[in-house]
Amino acid sequence: MFQKDYILRMIEMIGDLIATLLGLIKKGDLKQAEKILERGYIELLRKEAAFFQVIPKDQLTTLLIEEHNYEHGHLEILAELFFAEATLSEAQQKLAYSLICYEKSLILLEFLETEDKTWSAKREERITMLKTKISQLQP
């Protein structure tokens, strides 16, 4: 029960973090957005962003679940962090990296869509939006 409550609090925190990041990006304060994003990885998942960045897309869920004991809540948080990082990278005109982050976010959300026993309208909406973003950024 404690772990479930913890994950739910983390999911609420990620919503606040994303809103703050998107606001900073909209204002053009990309350096501050970078700092908050990095702090978000550390505070929410106890790892630096670089740890997740180097994991290949095709090994993402397997590696995190089997080797690092991540649960569905962790993956949902990570999907949102990847989305925020993709949005920030897109604002910085780092389009190739942005595409990778959008793809990783989509992989995690599609995994959760098939494996998680709860339906989420927000997740479905995010998946649709991610597919659109990815198709726009693909060469």
C-alpha cells in the first residue's frame, strides 16, 4: 500500500513538473527548464537523465523491469519525463534527439496500454499526440 501511495504522489508531482516545464519553454527560459527536468529525473526516479538516455529503445521496458525492478508507475513517470525532454529538445532545435525521446515515451505508454489493467483516457490521448509528433519529426 505504501509503495502504491508513493507512486501516485510521484505521478501527481510529474504533472506539476510538466506544467512548469511547458510554461518555461513557452517563455523561452530553456536553461531553467533543463535544470528542472534534470532535477525531476533525480527526484522522481533516483537516476540522472543520462542513465535513461543511453538505453536503446528496443531494450527500454525489458531492461527497466527485469534488471532495475521498475513498476508500471515508474514507467509512466519516465514516459512523461521523456515527453518533457522531447518538448524541450524540440524547442532547442535538437530535432533528432527530440524524436528519440518522443519515441521512447511512446514505447513506454504503448507497453503500459497493453500490460496495465487500468484504462487511461490521458494515456490514450498522449499516445495519439506522440504518434503525430513522431510522424512530423521523422525525416
